[in-house]
Amino acid sequence: MTKNTRIAFFVILDVVCFNASYLLAYLIVHLGEEATTAELTADYFSNYPTGFLILIGVKLLAMYVFSVYRILFEYAGAGDFRRVALSLFASTLASVTAAAVFGIEPALLPLIIFYSFIFDMGLGLATRLVYVKLTEVRKEDGEDDEQSLRRRYTPQRKNTGRVMIIGRGQAAAELIAEMQDNESLGRIPEVIVDDDKSHEGDTLLGVEIAAGRGEIRLRARRQAIDEIIIAKPGASKRYLASLLRECVKTTCRLSMLPLARSASSDAAMSQASFADLRKPTIADLLARERPRVDHREIGDQFKGRVVLVTGGAGVFGSELCRRIIRYKPRRLIALDMNEDGLAMLNAELEGYRTAETEFRTIVASVRDQVIMRRVFSAFRPHFVFHAAELKQIPLAQVNPRETYLTNVLGLKTTCDLADEFAAEKFILCSTVRAAAPTNVAGECKRMAELYITEKNEKSQTAYATARFSNLIEGRGNVIAVFEKQLLHGGPLTVTDKDIIRRFISAEEAALLTVLTAAIAEGGEVFELGPGEPMGIRELAEAMIRLSGKIPYEDIQIAVTQLRPGEMLFERERDSRTNVQAAERVWLADDDTGIKLPHWSQLWVQNPDHMDDVAVKDLLRLIFPTHRAKTNTIGNTKRGERIENE
């Protein structure tokens, strides 16, 4: 029911009740006179236009002054019904005063005043109780109807937490009722903020509703709010993220109800309580809705097939395995050197094993040509997802040989074997840093992309690349570093105050990657996401606030300097030259004109004997325009990098 409809409904209801009260009171008082009920009724209505109609208008005005029509009776409690009773008493006094002023003699009879007041109370409260009973949106387990309406509003006390609730639905009503019933919580609901502007100024269990997200910071400061609780379990992830970005700009503690997995409204959580509250995480702040894909089409590609995932124990590789195994392949193989990660993944996916689906883990390195040949010979995969890589930019910068052996030679080994054993599709899991590489990690990934592009032209296997940005759950990314620094009390170190990064969840990246495998025909470079952009300093401040601390007071943020190979900004997709292949999947048009020298020239010397200098020389040969530049930190421009020679 909309606000205007609700107000009109209760106004009409009160008009009917007030009319009935006056008529019944008039009949009862004059019942002993020598007149029939019809005659008394006719006499009453003869005084109606210039008498009782005016008094009914006065009563309605009194009810409006007491904001009775702003109460959300779907969630009404004892405090709301006390306000209704008080307003009915005040309306009786106002009507008596008006009757004296306008000289309405019949309404000044003491018995008419008494009986009309009794009937007003009875009808006014009874009709609202019936409305609450019919809506039945808030009723606790084990409570009868009367008990479910018995709510107390706790008066404000010193040294208690002042709470702002975001959301005006059933979950919010449950939390407010618990605060009002349980003084030991030490929380007082001060204001409700909701995006629905039609409820501006209404009340829920006696708590005012403020409309608009812009009220969050304003009310938090004006009403000295200590804690903000997001009570919207039916909200979308993206909507929740936008709310959190407003909330972290305050100095309040933050908590939230968990999101309902399969609900479209706050009604999804019928019994919300403080025991359900949790602290928001950075994943909540950066979250987006899961992309809409045709799972049946994807499943048709993988069902009954053999799939190999290299780097299967990594954050992305393991998420890729979780996603693929749901499509019931005949065999899924996770290959990695991380035995602990493989053991954990093996235990996690145990429940997915069936007679039709087998899951295998193999401890091996993609740099080992002998073991990789045995894997391809034994399993002959139809799909190969190559996620094995060294990706940490600072480490790759000072260990170029190891990065090259894994990211380039390991890729070449896997790629060549996919061709030799007639795999149907080969997907290279790459990074947006490969689009315009300015560091060793990016250059090695770009070499890998160029190689599979050339390989696609000569092979029956369809080779494609899927690029994505930084994973929120990455074990060595800036989020993980900040979490560790927070545990030690700070400071959080930001390499530059202007640095910006994009983040994507491993779940979204994995889902989009399997989608690219389904639609790839060969030779494509897909860009996924592109992910949520966020300033790293802003990210540090948000993580401090999410932990319940205040930036620069409880925990400091220190600005250091750009690390070797690091850029201020990552390349953004150009929407003018990119074509969208699917939701959040783009075909990149980034032909830089760079061609690899003939590969036989690169393997003249044994790769095991290549040192760091030889690898750097090779990268300069292939990427001559991406040479390191010597800059001061303050003068580093967009797209430039700093490298330790």
C-alpha cells in the first residue's frame, strides 16, 4: 500500500468511526425521551452540517497533528497504539473546545462527550488492531497476537549506542522491536533511512523514517549516530555495495544482516535478530550481481567432456574448478605445484564426484615438459584452461627469469601439447595488464597471448584469451596486504595517493571465463568485467572503517612510493573500438602491431641457462616501446612505470 493510499484509508476509516461514535452517543443519551430511533436519527442529522461535521473535521486535524497517519501499522507496536490513544483523547478535547467556540450545544452535553470518547477509543484502536492482524507481517515464534503487539519504546539513556537503521521492511521492524524490548543491548533506534521517498516523515515503531541515501551522512552527524545497521536482506549485491560506500564515509560502526540467497524482498528474513548481524567485508563493498548467462548452453559444452585446469590450486583456478564441476564433465583435472591447495580443493569437491563425474588432482609444474606430456597423453582433455602463472608484479620484476619460465615457457609447453593431442579449445587466463604491458609480469603474459594467437592460425584447436582485473580474494593483492596490516594495528601502506585499481570477484571471473570457453571460436581476446574501480587510498580508509576503526586516528595510512613495475592506472577498455560478445564480456581490439620473432630463435639457448639479464634483454627486444623510464615518483605520468635496473 502506497503512502497516499494508506493515509486516505485511515482518514476514511476515522471519519466513519467518528460519525458512528457521535451518532451512537446521541442515541444513547436521548434514548429515554419520547421519540423513536428514526426521529432521533433525523434530529441528529439536522444538526450534522453545522455541528457534528465541523467537530469531526477538528478531530481529524488533531489526529494529523499527532502524526497518527504517518505510522506504519504493518509493524505497529505498543508505543504506536499509545500515540493513537493519546491523539484520540486530544481530539476529544479539541472537539469540546470547538463546540464551545462555535456554540454547538448538542456536543457539549457531558454524556455525549463521555460516550463519544469511549466509542472513539474503542473503534479507533479496534480497527487498527484488526488491520495489524490482517497484514500479519510481524509475529514472533511462540507469541500470541496480543504479545506480538506488546512493544515498549525504551527512553533515551546516557552511554547507550544510538542506531541508524537502513531499510524500513520487516527485518528492520524486527531489529527495532528487539532493541525496544531488550535494554541490555544498549542500543536505541534513532532514525530509519530508506530510499522510498513516499515514506518521508512516517514512523515505524515510533522511529522516524528519513528518505534518501543522502540522509545517511547528514543524520549520522546531526543525531550523533554510533552504529549503522543495514537491514535489507533482500537487497541486491550492487545495491548493498552502493549503500556501504555511503556508510563508510561516516565515523559509525557498521553491521548488516546477511543477504538472502533466494529472495526478492526484505520478507525473505522473517525473524531477523541481532544474533544474525555481521560486519561488512571489503567483498561486500566491491560486490556486483552475478552476470546472467545461459547455464544450459554452457553445460552442453562441458557435460561428458574432459577438462584440464592448470594452476588449479590458486584462488582463481580453484574457483574455476568449482564452477566447471557443476556442469558435470566426465573428468575434471586440477594441476598445480601447491599440494596443500590441491588437498583442500579435493576435499571440498568430494561431494560432486559421481559415477559420471570424476575429479582428479595432479601435483606437477607446467614447466616440466615430461610430466605435462604424460598428463595430456593419459587424459586427452577436450578443454584446457591455463591459469598457471606468476602474477605478483614486484616479485616478477626482480625475478624475471622465473616469471618467464612459468608465464611464457610453461604456457608454450601446455599450448603445444593441446595442439598435439587435439584439444578442442584452449583458454589462456590472462590479465588486463597484458593489454599495454609496462612490467615483466605484463610483458610475459602479452608474449603468451601473442603466441597462442599465432598458434590459433596453424592449429585445429581453438585458442582464445580471457583477461580480467585484480581478484578481490587474491592472496597476495593489496586487499590481503591491508588485512594483514590491520591485524597488526597498521599503518596501512599505500604506494601512491592517486593509484586506482579495478577489482572483480573470483566467482564472477570464473563464470565469465567458462562463458568465453563456450562462445570462443579461436583467436579472440576477451576482456571480462571490467571490475569495480576504486582508489587504493579510498580502499584503505574503507577497510579501516569496516573494521570498526577510524582512519588517521585509530589506524594510520602511510603513503610510500610506487613499487618496481607498478603503474598509477591500469589500462581501461575503449568502448569505441571494443565489441560486446556477451554480458560483461568484450572482444578486445588491441592490436599493438607487436609480432614475436620466430620462436625457434628464442630457444637457441637452453632456457634453464637463461639468467635475469637475458630475460630482460629478450623483453626489450619484443617490447621496445615499453622500456623502463627513469622518473621521480612525483613526476610519474599515467601509463609510465618505475623499474629497478
